[in-house]
Amino acid sequence: MEQTFLEKLKRVKPGDLLHIIKFILAFPIAMVYRFFRRDLWLLCDTENECRDNGFWLYKYLRENTSEDAVYAINRKSPDYARVKDLGPVIQYGSFRHWIYYLAASKNISSQKMGKPNAAICYVLEVYGILRNKRAFLQHGIITADLSFLYYPHTKMSLFVTSTYDEWKYVNDRYGYPEGCVQELGLCRFDHLHDMKVKKNQILIMPTWRMYIRNEISASDHELEAQKFMETDYYRYWDALLKDERMIRYIEENDLQIIFYPHREMHRFLKYFHVDHPKITVASWPEYDVQTLLKESAVLVTDFSSVAMDFAYMKKPLVYYQFDNEKFRKSHHQIGYFDFRKDGFGPVCVTEQEVTDWLIRLHGQGFANEAIYLERHGKYFDLWDTKNCERNYKAIKEM
């Protein structure tokens, strides 16, 4: 059900009051500043991370164009070092960020929330108070029905998609005006063609579950730990990491497992008590997602969009979907993509099935199977290193 304006205003929390003051003070300054920087491009990913499509497009702009482009990130973030030498960088959420956000002719991000303050900017953008051009570079290829990305909830000027099937689904269902949804490809895909694979590395990378945060919320850490370890998410992934047959197999064949859940689940990593030299429970920022995807020989995931990055590289993967019904009910509703009919690997529901497939794939040198390579050819109609170039040209023409 569509919320009223007053209901949406309730999203503004007491902690956002400082940003309201910043906005009020920054607005007149930004209106003047516009005359000096008439075509300012403001880019970002998240407050503390610059490893996604916003970063890769910014890098492309600085190295290949003369556009007036600025990147926003928290200067205390470990990722700041990745971007500081490319060009102008501003502090995320600062007064200056507000001035640039209001003055920029183009606001560009891989995240819907990529702006100085999500709640306030939502009101400014969706209700037409701020009339600049906004490009959504996307975080991953969409396969599900994500209602929070419908046009009434974003008012994006450009919505990037990466395949014809994705473009058609978003264009037909999400309510964007004609021409807003374009098939351009994810900027980070440009850098998935130069991989050096470690033939003994298995990557396990599940996505997050938004309902888990509500189910286990507790001020007492011991109670939270107990509740988390009672979830299917914990029980199934923990069982896979401790599967005796898989452990025996990786020991006998000198294989290495990297377990790297979605960033939203990293605060629960301490509950996975895995004590084995062949299994690493990895976290950010010590491990980079794109590096892990490029160097790993095989991927085990669930519903995560990283499966698309991995499939894009034509490498084998396994879907472990033990909680499909609850995931569809409480996280993301099903869209156009059927994992069993359209997916790029087998769909498993038990750790035994996952182990069976890993053994099978290792037995064939982690070579992908013909059926999934055929699906790759049909699905990825854009497969080149011109994604940043296409994104740049489309934003330039907005």
C-alpha cells in the first residue's frame, strides 16, 4: 500500500536533525555554486566503501574524460586510499557533501541510498523538490521483484540494467518513463575479463536476510547469539562448513574454502566457530569481493547477485537455497528469473547435495558444464569491456 507524505516524513529520525540544518544552510550556497560548476558530476557507492560501480565509473571518468567529477566517501574508511589519488574526494555526509549534492547537475550512485542523508534526500527527490538528474548504476543484476526500486519510490532519471531480460522486466514492471531504463552493463564488469584463477579455491558467499535482524534483535549479546544460532541461516551454512565429507575431501585434495557472507551479515561472523586451516571465515576490508570472485574456481551462493558476476566470467557455481519459501516471503519476491530453469548452476537444498556437486566439479577440473555455458550465451547479450563507456555516454546525454 502506498504511504502518505506524512507517513514517509516519519522516516526522518531525531539523528537526522543535524542533516536538516546542513541542508537548510547548504541550499543557498549551492544555488550560487551552480553558476561556477554548471555540470558537476557527484558519484559514490556507500559511505565506507568504494568498490562498486560508482568507483569504477569515477575511475573511468578521471582517466578518460575531462568531466568535472567528484567522489564522496568517508575519509576514515579503509577504502579511502583506493580513490584519494584519482581526483577530487569529499567527506561523505559533510556540509560540503550537501552543497555538492544540491549543486550537482548529475548525482550518480550504485546505491539507492547513495546521498548525504537517505531520509531527507528521499523527500527532496521523490516529491520533486530537487530537480537534478539522478543515475542509478545498480548494485547487481536484478532477478527478483524489488518494489522499493519502482519509479514512484526513486524518481531516477537513468536506471542501468545489464541484460535484455533484466531490461525488459524492469522496463515493463517498475513504472519508469520511456527511455529511463537502459541496457548498459555494470561498470565493474569491465574488470572481470582479466582474472587469474586459483584452481584450489572455493568461495562460499551467501547474501543477507533482512528478517533476521528483526527476529534476533536483543540488547543482550548472549541472547542475540543464541537467537542467531537458532536460525536456519546459521544452521545450514554452519552445517555446510562442518560437513565431514567435504572437509575430508578438501584435505585430501589440498583445496581452500573462503566463507564470505554479505556485508550486512558480517556482525554475525563471530558466531561461526570454524577451526580448520583449509577454511577461512573472511571479512571486509581484509578481503575484496571482486578479487575473491575473480580468483576463485567455483562459487557456492544462494540468491545473491554475486552469482551473476561469477556466471559472467563463465565459471561454475552452485546455488544453495534451503530457505527459498521464507526468503521469497520475507526478503525478495520472485521475479522473471527461475533459478532451476534459467540459473547458471544446480540448485541444492542440503549440504550433502552441495558437497556432491563440489566433488563432481573438482573431478572435472572445475570446468563449467555445457548447459550453463549455453545459458550464459543466451543471457549475457552484452559481454565486453565497454560497460563504463556505455554508462558514461548515457549519463552525458541525460
